[in-house]
Amino acid sequence: MDILSLIVKYGIYTVMAVSVLAAFSVTLLPNLFHAALALALALIGVAGIYLSLQADFLAVVQLLLYVGAVMTLIVFAVMLTSRIGEPSSAPQNNQLVLPALSACIIFFSALYAIIRDTPWPVRTPLNLAVNTEDLGRALMGLYVFPFEVISVVLIAVLVGAAVVARKDRE
Amino acid sequence: MLIPYHHYLLFAAVLFVTGIFGTIVRRNLIGILMSIELILNAVNINLVVFSRTTSLAPETGQVFAIFVIALAAAAAAVGLALVIALFRVRKTILADEITTLKW
């Protein structure tokens, strides 16, 4: 294995570690604004993972849509709803931390056993790269009906979110 | 693939479990929504990994991941609108203080 692929390999592991640490901070940080920034870091790490899987278009979509749009929404919501001047209360529900932690550890052990023991039927020519043209053909060919349904859903969401969040004028 | 796909699956599993943990223990509704975004991202990673290794048509998983991202963005928009409307009425968005339906 040459030196370049070795660097890339450990780079992928580093990105994974950073993403996992950021995900832990999302659940544990007391300040919600800091948690939102940690979520942005985790999402950028996931975009890096997409790049390492040669899903270039998906990485760009992740950066634009998640890190661009959804994070903007979340940061705005955090700023609009924070109670200024009030001592910040506990970020976690203390009664639930231990049961939730044990449940998550048990669930992760089950997932680990499943991933380790399942014989995944790996396709032999592994290097079938998917470029954007293939994705576009799939979206406009086989998946054209879900594609159109998604556009209707997005319209409904736009109108619905505006109606729900608007101020009532009696 | 430079690293074995088991490692991608384990990474996605860690993200998924972290998201579930945050969904359970966070008191703030926006924190719960952020944890749900983590869960959806873990699912997306799995979809992309399987589309590269095991699926017959290699673009299927990526198309599904695009649909999941679109629906997650929609869910975030509606959820945050609900949170803002709730904050306007109740002046709180802590999940254990919203107990009107709890007798």
C-alpha cells in the first residue's frame, strides 16, 4: 500500500472520529447554540464520508442542504426561543440519563453483533462509481413518481410552515 | 474502497445510537430535533455504503439518500415552525414543561 492511500485511509478514520465526537457534543453540551455548531461539524464530517464513498453529488447536497439550510433554520430557532436573562436549566432530563444510556449500549451491542455476523452479499466489481448523470437518469426514469411526490410535499411543507409559524392577527 | 465497509456501518451505528440517546435525554425540543437529524444522517450513510457494496443497481441507494435528505429538510422546517409557534403561546420549549395533555 503506497503512502498516499495510507494517508487517505487514516484521514477517513479521523473524519469519522471527529464526527462521532461532534455527535456526542450535540447530545451533551449544555448550551444549545454550541450544540448546533457541533451538529454542523458532524454534518460536515458525514459529507466527507460521502466523498470517501465516491458519492460526490450527495456530498454537495449534504453541504448545501444540511449545513446550509437546515443549520440556518436551527440556529434561527435557537436564537428566537432562548430565554434571555433566565438561569439556564439542566439540558438533560436527569431521571432518564442512566436508563437511556444503558438502553443505547444494549442496542449498539445488538447492532454490532448483527454487522459482524451477517454475511453481506458484496458485489464483486466494487468500483462502480455513480456519477451525477446516472443519478439524474435514475431520478427521471425509474424514480420519477417519488420525485414528483417529493416536490408536492415540499410545496405543502413551505405553505404549512409559513402558516404554523405566522403570528395570529385576530 | 480504502477501508472495509464494516467500519462505515459501525460508524453509522454509533451516530444512530447517539441520536437516539439525545432524543431521549434532551429537554429542549430543538435539541431533540437536532438528534433526529443525526439519526437520519446515520441512515443515509448506511444507504450509500450498501449502494456501493451490495446493491444490484449502484445508484439506488444514493437516490434514496437524496429523498431522505429532502424529507429531513421538510421535517426540520415544519418541526421548527411548530417549536416557534409553541414558544409564542407557552413561553417554553422544554419537553418536560409541556404537560397540557398529561393528566
